[in-house]
Amino acid sequence: MGPTASGKTSLAIDLHNSFPIEIISVDSVMVYKGCDIGSAKPTKDILLKHPHHLIDCVDPESIFTVADFYKKSIELIDKIHQKNKVPFFVGGSMMYFNSLLKGLDSLPERDEAYRLELEKIKKNEGIESLYLTLLKKDPTYAKKVKSKDIQRIIRALEVIKITGKTFTSQTGIIKTNIFSDKFNLHQYGIYEEDRTMLHKNIEDRLRTMIDNGLLTEVSDLLSNYKIPLNHPIRKAVNYKQAISFINSDCDQKEFYDQSFYATRQLAKRQTTWLRSWKDINLFSLNSKDKVKDKIKSLISSL
């Protein structure tokens, strides 16, 4: 695991050449068909030579959730083990990784109609209105989330509406650590205190994305699919900013600057997760050979 543009995919491909692993993508955007350039998805040729599970497996009109990732991952682990191979998770969606480690609470599925109602309230009255509603319905949980955290606020209000119970009363019930109970788990992360190189990688990659047709890709997605306004694609880094440009809400320079800033903020959040992650081996950006040596030693001992 590691921040965006840290070279996780290229490292996984290199390891796939050397070890009996099967790669499972941990990316909330690469799962969608057609989200290729903006998600830095491996090319078709690379995927033919180095197959990745959970890439290009969901139509953009559908929504892939953390619960979907969790369920499919558990199924994949069993299938890969039956082949006497090692499941190798690689990506930067830290919430997905966290779901595997801690399990998931038994909560109801999304209510898209109600979510659209909440999105309209947000648009007309502001996110503050939704936060105040949550504060009235579940003050304990409201005090745990940031007042601008729209995803958590909407999810909590949704669960409260469907179940008639507070969100707090239905979370934190799962105590078993599924991975540590069932599997030998080894965690590796790319982490760099000096982010100069990472920021350079982000800048170079963004320019390449734009040169390779990011705006055309997003325009085609909007034309070919009915993507709901509350869909994760519309909020994903690069896609959100490209949609703003296509809708004439910003000019080309603003589009570039906003994408660059949003990607750096994403990398910062991912790095914060890593800094507090338990039982993980951390490596700098330019020490990937050490990761390879570690994994070689691990697999040799199996």
C-alpha cells in the first residue's frame, strides 16, 4: 500500500514476474470500466501479461462499495489459495484495506433515492444543514466526524432512516480481526518523509494523463453512461476536476491546478493513514529492491 503515484503498480508487476502471486487491485476507481487514464490504470497490454483482479469489473452506472470489495476479496483469497499462490493486494484505497483488517459492521445497503434527497438538501441548504440533522439524530457519532465529511454524514443519515436506530448503536460490533485470525498477513507500505519526489511524480503523471486524453475519456464517460450525481466517479480525483472543466465551471489552468492540488491532498491523506498503520514494513520510494528481497524471503519460507 502507499500514496498515489508512489510506484505501487509497477512494483506489483515486477513482483508478478518473479513470484507465484496473483494481484488484487485495491483501488476504488480502477474497478470501473472506462476509468482508465484518470485512475492511472495499467494498460490493456500490461493487464494481459499481468492480470489484476478487481479492475474493469464494474459498469460506471453501478456503484462499487467497500462492502463489495470486502466480499469479493474474501472470495478471491480462497480461490487463489486453491491454486497454491499468494494473494497480493496492491493499491491506495486505505478504507478498503482497513475493511479487510477490521471486518465490516452489518449495515443496510445504500438507498439511492434517499441519497439523492440528501444531495439536494446539501446543494440548496449546504452541508451544514445535513450535519445539524445528524447532530440531532445521533449526537455521539456527529461529534466523531468532521462537519464537512459529506460521505460519512450521508451514510449515517441513510442508516438511521432505514433502520430507525442511531448509527452509533450499529457500528463497532465486529471485534474479530478476520485476517489475523485466518491468515498469515504481511503488510508493506511505500512511505517517504520527504515528499519532493512524490510531488514530482504526481506532476509528471498528471501532465501525461492530460496529454493521453483525460478530458476526452471523461467526456466519453458522461456521454455513454448515465452516471448519478452522487456516484463516486464524480468525486474521484482527476474526474471531479475534469467534469468541472467540461461543465465550464473552470478554465484549463484552473482544471490543472485543482487536479494537482487534489492529488497532493489525496497523497497526504494516504500518508497519514500509513503513519498510524499497525504492523507494517515501510520503505522509501527508491528502495523497492528491499521490498522485493523481503517478499522473496517470505515466499521462500512458505
